[in-house]
Amino acid sequence: MAIDPDLIEQVKKHADIVKVIQSYQALEGKGKDFVGLCPFHDDKHPSMNVSPSKRIFKCFSCGAGGDATIYVMKRENISFFEAMKKVSDISGYSDPRLEEKQFVKPVDEVKQKRLKCLADLTLYYQYALSSEEGKTGLDYLSNQRHLDEAMIKKYQLGYALKDGKTTIAYLQSKGHSLKTIEEVGIAFISNGTYYDKNNGRVIFPLCDKDGNVIGFSARALEKSDAKYINTQETVLFHKSNVLYNYHIAKQKAHIDGFVYVLEGFMDVYALARIGIDSAVAIMGTALTEEHIKLLRQLNVEVRLCLDGDGPGQTNSMKASKLLEQSGINFSIVDNQNNPRDPDEILNEDGPNALRAYLNNLISRNDFALNYFMNVNPLKNSAQKSSLVQQFVPILAKMNNVLEYDTYCRKLSKITGFDVESIKKLVIEYRRGEVISSSKVKNYSPERKILKKLQLAEKEMLYQMTSNKNAIIFYENKVGGFYDDTYRQIANYIVEFAKTHDEINVSDIIFEIEMNEAANSDELVNELTAIASETLHPDHCDEKLLDSLLDSIKNEKEKINEQNLMKQLLEGKDSKEQARILADYNARKAKKIS
């Protein structure tokens, strides 16, 4: 059942975004707009702007943005139709079409078949664990991993019988086709016969955020080339999108106020054994943008607890940078160079030791300083200088004067460099200079060109959000932006303008959301960021548009020239490169004259 477009139009028209958001949180008037704490990250100072005239909200810290309906969708994690009803109720708008008792999204029958196949298989694996053959798997889980019957049942752990044909036959008896069995990544063919890929292994089901089994991790009990094998990438299972135990953790995180991010599922079990269910695992992969989206939805403190060995700490450093950029409130478990994981600490030292370990939390800045010290043995001045160079970018981002001064002094004490010298390096870094022994100037012509081009395209896009003449100009003369995100947003605006006389940012946001693009969040966040900026010309005329077009064309031409020059120079020795550059500069000078 599709939503009547007229109903959507009426709800948008009557939506009072300020009233809607104020029903959830406090807002303070600031000129013609309002500001408030952003609910989508741990906001200490009001960073969310609400514009009644543009009917949008925008957080300038974590980047979240959208219209009233998107705010309610994000805030309550509900469907678009449910959010529309709430927006209408709060805004005082009523319509019989909103009172329909059911709004059912079209059921993806193929997806449901696949999920049912995996659900039946999970039950079969659980049954096999209790069989005579399955005793070896049960012994591994009980005696080696210290998991009791309740834990095994809670996580749906199982065993795959060695005779892989039996598994396939069982699934077929439940009505699942070989096509479906293959599509979920279970079957492989040998001599014309289908077998279970996981045969002879202990099974760990992997679930999506709603608790549906979408794949498996299977551990060998006998000597094997691969101790663990995971379900291959399928329509349902993408390892980089999955946080193990998320469906359970999301129920507890709001109560606990935190969630631990761990390395593997054995670490999740270790925390569960001491009563902490607010824990997820990245299962040996790096933290991804998709993981970040899932963590942000929890709206709690993230506690990073990856392995204490070298690779684990490097992953922690990368993950902490990603978390910081996303605006999520987080801290890091200080392993103090302890290479053991939570499972080992619990088994060797007991519950109290693990609790103490998990509660020993430090900031990203402290972790970074410790990390750089560990990878830089400070035996000589060069190594000390390297530590300073690595930590200066972190110092440059500190806004709190006391914190900044404290870390400058810490770094001075560790390396022996004068505090004022360190602060001078930070100033140079903020000016754009690379901090190195040779003080090489960070001069990048290509970066400057891209920045000019981006500014021109951004201004053109801003004018297109409210001016039909700018849209017509873009179609006829610009044709397309260099920036991929800007180009996609412009396409939405152009299409919308073909059937509407007036344009508003909230209209374009709706079009993006309804299209369900894979990067819809990115597009909406970028669009609301542009629309929320204040430094734009008040009047859009032909002169402004021509000027922007000239800038776009000129900067694109420069980039094309640079790309061509890179191709010409690639693979040439220094003498030939010098000749090509001299020839190019001579032709360029002649052209200018």
C-alpha cells in the first residue's frame, strides 16, 4: 500500500518543525532560528540548529539533518508513515487517511524465504549440538569456553554434522529450494552433490540488528586450514555491516548508558558471563561507517575495547579517529599493554579482574599519547621528535585551553622538548604547515583548486534549492557538478522542479528519503549543511550565476590539466620529467601572452 502523495504534501505543508522538536526537547530562540542539544550524539553544548522558514534541522557537530518527519523517524526509530502520523498529531493536523490501522510495506517474499531458511538451519544446528556426534562441540563450548546451557541457548549456538548431505536434505524437507540454500551461502557442490559448507564445525549464528540470523561463523574442532570460516558475502550478509550481538545490546544499552565494542564474539560472551549484555563485536574486521551508524542509533557512550596486542592497538587508534570524526561520545579501555583479551582475563583472573579492566577508561588523547609512545621507543632525539610530530595534529584540535596546556606539558615532560616550542609547532600546523624536521610547506595546488571548485559548486547548489532560474541555468549551462554528492543532490532538485512550481529544502529531503538511496543519509546531511549556511548572496541574478559558471569551468580545466600532466610524467626519469615540465610551462606562458 503506497502513501497518497497528496497526503504527504499536506502533512509537510502543515508540519511545524519547531513545535514537533520542542515536544521532544528544549529549544532556545536565536534570531529567526532555534538552537538545542542534538539528541543524535552526546552533545554538551547546543549544536543543533532548527530553521522554521526552511523547515529543517541541522547538527553542526555530528552532521545529522532533515525535516520534522526525519527527526521523529531518527528519534523514535519508527517507519516513515508512523513518523508522519506523529508529526501531524503534534502539529494539530488531522486527515482520515492518517487513521488507517495498517500501513504495510511491500513484503520482500524472496528475502523472507532466505531468512526462513536460515532460521530453520539455526534450529537444526542447535538440535545437532545435542546429538551423539554433537557432544564434541558441546564439550568445546562447555569445558573450553566455559559457556553454560543458558548461554548456549541465548546465543543459539550449534553444531554442523560432518555428513553435510544431511543438512541439505533437512532444509529441502522443510520446503527450501536448492536455489535458496545456495543464495544464503550454505551449500557447495562436490561431484554433483550438495554439502553443508560448515560440516563438522561449531556454529555461531550472526544476526542483523533486528535479531534475524543472516549468516554463520563456524569453528573447526579438528586440525584445519581455517580455524574459523564465515558465511560468504550474500544478499543478506555483509560482514562490514554487522555488529555481533547488536540486537541484544540495543535492548540493554539505554539502561546501562554505554556499549562496549569488542574484537570477537568470545569477548561478548565473557562480558555476558559477568552480567554485561551491552556489548558488540566487530568480528576481526575494522570499524566501518556502517558500524558507526549502528552505534550512533544507540545514543550512548561507546567504550572501545579491542585487543591489547600491536594490531589490536593500531585498530583502536583507527577506530578512535573514526568515532571522533562522527561526533560519538566514547572512551577507550586502557589495557596498559596487557595482550590478553577479556575472555582470557576472566578465565585466568576471575570476574573482579575483568570488571576492573573494563572500568579502567581513558580518553582518546591519553590513548593516542600512549600509543605513539609504544610505537616510538624514545631512545634518541629523532624518536622523540617523531612522537611530537605525530601528536601535534591531536593538540591542534583541542579547544579547551586547560586541556591543551596539560597535554603540551605532558609531551614536554616525556620528550624533553620545551613547552613553548611544542606550542609553536601546533601554531604552524594550524596554519597549514607540515610539521617535520625540514619544515616543508604544505603547498598543494590541486587541493586549492578543488576547494575553489567546491565553493563555486556549493553556492550554485544553494541557489538551486530556492530559485528556479538557477535550476534552469544549471541544466542548460553547467550540466553537472564535479563533486559527486553535489551532483546527486542537483539531480533530485532538477527532477522535482519539473513537476513543482515552488521548491523548498524540505521537499528535496523528502524526495531523497523516498527514493531510499544507499547514501541517503549522506545526501540529506550535506544538503541540510548547505541550506543552513548563512554566508550566501541575498539576491540570485544572472551576473552571480555567470560568475559561478566561470569559476566552475576554470577550476575544472585546471584539474584536467593537472591530471594530464600526471599521466605525462608517470614512469619518466627526472631528466625527461624536467623537459616535459619546461615545455609545458613555455606553451602556457606563450598562451597567456
